[in-house]
Amino acid sequence: MTTGTPPPTVPKRSRARTFVPLGIAAWLVLEIWLLTVVAGATSGLTVVLLLVGGLLLGSYVIKRAGRRAFRNLTETFKEQQSGAAPATAKPGSEGNALTMLGGLLLIVPGFLSDALGLLCLLPPVRKSAARLAERSLQRRMRAATPGSFGDAFQQARIHYPDGKVVPGEVIREDSPSSYPPPREDRGPRPPLTP
């Protein structure tokens, strides 16, 4: 005998949760297959030397990009402390993130990741990726805040455990008379109840 309540629905699984593990598994299988093909064509020692070379090159690239990023950061702090107008862009400052990603891909064992890491190190690829990321960020910022930046604060939501969403807005009253009086002026505190 049914009571008339519908069965609980299971939320639909997102595409990312479905395809990302499959993509990672396919990537690993492809990397292992490429390692065996190269080992069969040359020798196991050559494969080990290539992997160690990728590790060393990736470490060097990450270290160099990290030093450059740290140097740019300290120069920016010095400019801000001296009160000078900050420079718009320093030569060589763009693409540090993609350079570090390329170094990380070189460190990861495998030939496909090494090829992608070397591709990330090419200057034309870094410039086009930086332009693409900037355009994407600007597009998302325009879509996220249709009005001004203050509209984002007015769209705050309070989520209650029962699933209700209450839209809220913060109203600030700057007059000192609106603040609550000190604790001594308000009388005794009410008892705490569970």
C-alpha cells in the first residue's frame, strides 16, 4: 500500500563527473601505450633517459618562471610603496602561468604530456592563450554582473537547511544613534534556552 508520496529523485549526474574520469583513464592508457611503443622502437634505457630529461627540463622551467613571477611581484610592491604609478605590463611578465603549466606537464611522466608541455612553452602559443583567457574572463564578468559591481552584493542568498532560498540585501545605517546602546544600558540579559 502506497501512501501517495513520490519516491525521492536522484539528482542527474553532471557531464563533467561522467567524462573527466573517462578522459583521465584514456590519457593514462595512451601514455602507457606510447611508452611501450618508444621502448619497443629504441630501448628501455632510452625511455628512462627521456623521462629523466623531461623531469629535469620541467623543473628548470618551473624554477625560472617562479623566479620571474616573484621578481615581478617584488617590483610591483616596491612601486606601490614608493607611490609611483604602476606599470601596465612588464616585458616577459605575461604567460608565467602557462610556462609553469608547461613545466608541470614536462615533469609528468609520459610523452604526450611532454609534447603538450613543450607546446605551452612556445611564445606564440602563450600569447594566444593569454588573449583567449583575457577575452573569456571579460565575457564572464560582463555576464555575471549585468549592472555595476554593487549588483553582485545585492544578489546575496541565504540558504536554509530546508532548501528555501531567501534573497537578501545589506542596508547600512551610518548614523551613530541607530547603533544599539552599550550592554549596561539595555538591562538584564534574557535567560538562555535550548
